Amino acid sequence: MFSVRLGKSGMANFNIGDRVERIGPLWSKQQGIVTRVIRNEDHKEWLHQYEVQFAESTSTFYASQLVLAKRISHGRIENSVKGGV
């Protein structure tokens, strides 16, 4: 399944500091922090790339390969934004 989350024109789907997870059947639920947004020259949001720092490595992904990480806060599951690893 291929899914793209589109935002406003020219805007990235994730921001620096967002906590994200790599998605896909071959990947563990490892969380990382967006450290750089690489915008597409033609402003095609689905082609923006995101540099993500994990505990032991840094990698670059397209938005369709990432989701906002979930965290548990006071017994509720929330989307994590601007959090640490």
C-alpha cells in the first residue's frame, strides 16, 4: 500500500524536531528525529525528503516512508511532535 500525506502547497509534511518512525514490513518500530528537510525544487510535496537521526545512524526518507511516532502520555496514545529520542 502506498500512502502520501499532503499538506499545503510547498510545505513539508514533517518539520525539524518531529519524532517519526520508518514504516514498512521489513522495518522495526525504531523512532528517530527529523534533523533536515530537503524540499523538492518543483515544490512537489510527495518528493520532499527528510533526514532522520536514529540512535545509531542517520538516513534520508521520503514522506511516504515515515509516520509521526506515537507516544503514551498519561495512559493515552498521542502523536509525538517536537520530542526527543
